[in-house]
Amino acid sequence: MLVSENTIDVIVIGGGFSGLSTAYYLQKKGLNVKVFDASGRIGGRAKTDQIDGFLLDWGTHFYHHSTTELQKIINLTKLGLENIYPGYLLRHNDKFLLYSNPMLKTIDVFPAIFANNISIKDKLRLFGFSLKLKALSYSNIVKQTEMSTLQYFKRAGFSKQTIDTLFKPIISSAIFDRSLQSSSKLSLLFLKSLFNDFVSLPKNGIGSIAEAMVKELAPASVCLKSRVKSISEEGVEFSDGRLIKSKAVVIATNAIDAKKICCKIDLNTESTHVSTIYFETEHPPVSKPVMVLNANEHGLVNHVFVPSLLHANYAPKGKHLVAVNIIKSNELDDDELIAEVMVELSGWFGLQVKDWRHIKTYHIKYAMPFKPIIDDVEFTKHLKDNIFYAGDALSIGTMESALRSGRETAENVIQYLKNEKKLSSLNK
Ligand SMILES: Cc1cc2nc3c(=O)[nH]c(=O)nc-3n(C[C@H](O)[C@H](O)[C@H](O)COP(=O)(O)OP(=O)(O)OC[C@H]3O[C@@H](n4cnc5c(N)ncnc54)[C@H](O)[C@@H]3O)c2cc1C
């Protein structure tokens, strides 16, 4: 079937943050843009399902207040953002230790002062480290000498015990890398954001962010259930046989999917992965919306969060929703994984765990690009002719970098169309 829509200026492949952001900035310049996504919903990796009155995010996911790109597109107040507890509850040996962020929650600092997993010397070093991060700008972090995160913490003088029982759990809950082999710059960027500012969750789930972005696009800009097979000189070919021509094409998918569409793309396809198991319970295992981190080397569970303690509408009345995240590779099938996790968490929270009811398990194979080294950070790539790439695979796995990639790719495309004299008129 050949359908030629010569009226489309730019085809964007992928309706995640990168694709929606690209479309938003191109439409602002007056271009006719269509976003095609293979799935039945927009949002890419950041979607929310509604099941039996529960809101299930595709993995535990937060909005970072230190970021700036999203507010350029939508009015953040419409999201009903609420901040999670600034700090962490560590499960260390068989005790819970509360580490609140002294810059954001001074009132709760005492438990951290007395926590026995870290020496006093390292606690002081940690305080100095967080002040140093506060003073360092994001652009100066990117200019620092690159090394593995593990090497960085060792060089900064932190003991193995502090690295294992504090930094590993924090970093692994943010970027799903427990080995600390990812780029030190990447970890510092995350830690700066986590230590200096609040992180929050929208009232109606992480998926409501992409839904709000679509409202900023022209009507009928997004076409779902439209999988792109390839791109050729004739146009963009879809798996149902459609062929659509446009003046430019932007691939805004993860690195693996991008290579399937255009095998010559030079992108690193290594990624981190995570599984999130959701349970319902009448009795939440903790009293505040705090990230609970496994600070022990053993165990499958990496981190636990109860979103219904932040937004009651994440669960039906009288119920709570528990998100259990696993990043350790394992050979277990779903039933075995659930059973194992429940036994493990009974050791954390007591026998009440046996009454939890399993709702759904998400296995996210491509969670974030795995970055051992971040050299020249780029946010947009002109692949060839009229084909461009936008996505977090170019830089780091965050909503912020995906949105920025979309913005810079839109600028790149406009420049190309101007140079090629393919635009009759452009809005200022
Ligand atoms: C569990 C988890 C937790 C995270 N936590 C955070 C966090 O707390 N804070 C943060 O800032 N970031 C977080 N991230 C990272 C953030 O979600 C991503 O960086 C961001 O969503 C990437 O957006 P994207 O548009 O580049 O790609 P994607 O979201 O992957 O979107 C790509 C889209 O392309 C579509 N597609 C693929 N192939 C085709 C094809 N052939 N044809 C048509 N469409 C196609 C897909 O269906 C998808 O919708 C997290 C990620 C995960 C998985």
C-alpha cells in the first residue's frame, strides 16, 4: 500500500519525551509534524497503567526539580507534583537507618549522625562532598576528568564500607548500575540533582507528563500503533506497508530500536535494566514516601517505594501500592521471583508481607543507556541526508536529556531545511 502525504514536513518516529519535544519545537516554527509510535500509548518508557484502581508507573520514576526543560513546554502546576522524602531509608544488616538530606530536611538529621554503617570521618567527608557538589555547576561536572564511579569515590577517600552501603544503593536506585562501572560524571550529575533539590511524582502518574505534552501539540499530531520498518529514499516505510514521504525524518527511539530502523546508526546499544513488581496491601511497610534501599550485598531487592503514601490516588481507598525494584540479573521465572522477593521482604518488614497481593510485574530491558564514559556530550545527531536522531542514547538516561535532545534536534532540522531551501516560510 502506498500512501504519500506530501504535506508532512517532518516525520518523528517515537512518542517518548524526545519525540514529543522535537515535534513541539518544530510545530512552534509552523511546520507540519506527525509523530508515529509503534505502541498503543504515548510516553515511551515513562507510561502509567491503570489497573483495578491502582496507578502503575512503568518502573519507579521521578521528576527532578533541578531540571529546566519540561517547564519550557508545559505548565508544571497542572501535574500536581508532590516531593518524595528528601533522603533514604537504608536496610543495612537487619536494621533500618534513615539518612535524611541535611540541606532539605534539617529536622531529621539525628538518625544519620548515629547510623553505624559509616564512620564519623566519612560522614564529615560526605557533608563536604555534598557542599562541593552544590557549588559545582552541571557544565563543570561534564568537564571533569572521566573515570568509573567506583574509582571516583575511592579517590575521594571514601571507605569501601561507605561505598558499598551508601553510594552503591543510591546510584543503583537512580541509574540501575550497582557495579559502579558507569561514568563518574553521570553519577555526579545524578547526585547533584538528588542532594540539592527535591524529586517528585505527578499526581496521576509519570505517564501524565507525556499526556500533558501532547496537549501542547496541534490536534491529531500523534499516530499510535504505527511501527516504522525502515527509511529509504522513497520515504518512511511502516510494517503495515504504508509509505509516507516527508522533507525530514527524526528517529526518536532508544538505541536498539533506532538500529532496527537504520542499522548504520553509530549508537551504543548497551543499557541497564530493571524489573518492578507491584503489590497491594492494606498496611504500608513504611510511614513516609521515602526510597527504601538495600544496603546489603546479598538479596535480590534493590529498592522499594510506596507511591500511595505520596499520592493517595495511586491506590483505591483503604489500600496501598508497593513498588519493589530488582536490578540483579537472575534466572527466576515471574512466580519464583515474586515468591523470592516476598520471603526477602518479610525479613525487612515482618510477616505482614505474606498478605501482600501481587498486581503486575514490569521487566524493562532497556531502562537507561549504560555509559562507562561520557566524552563529548551531544544531544542531536544528523545521520545522513534528511534523517536525524534524537534521544537519551546520545547523552544520559534522563527525561531532561531526552527533552533537550528533542529541542536541539528541532533546531538542527530547521537549519537543514533552511539550507536545503525546503521551507517556504517559517514562524519567527
Ligand atoms: C524504570 C525507569 C526509571 C527512570 N527514572 C527516571 C527518573 O527518575 N528521572 C529521569 O529523568 N529519567 C528517568 N528514566 C529515564 C527516562 O525515562 C528516559 O530517559 C526517557 O523516557 C527517554 O525518552 P525517549 O523519548 O528518548 O525514549 P523512549 O521513552 O524509549 O521513547 C521511544 C519511543 O519510540 C517508540 N518506538 C520504538 N521503535 C519504534 C518504531 N520502529 N516505530 C515507531 N515507534 C517506535 C517506542 O514505542 C517509544 O514510545 C527512567 C527510565 C526507566 C525505564
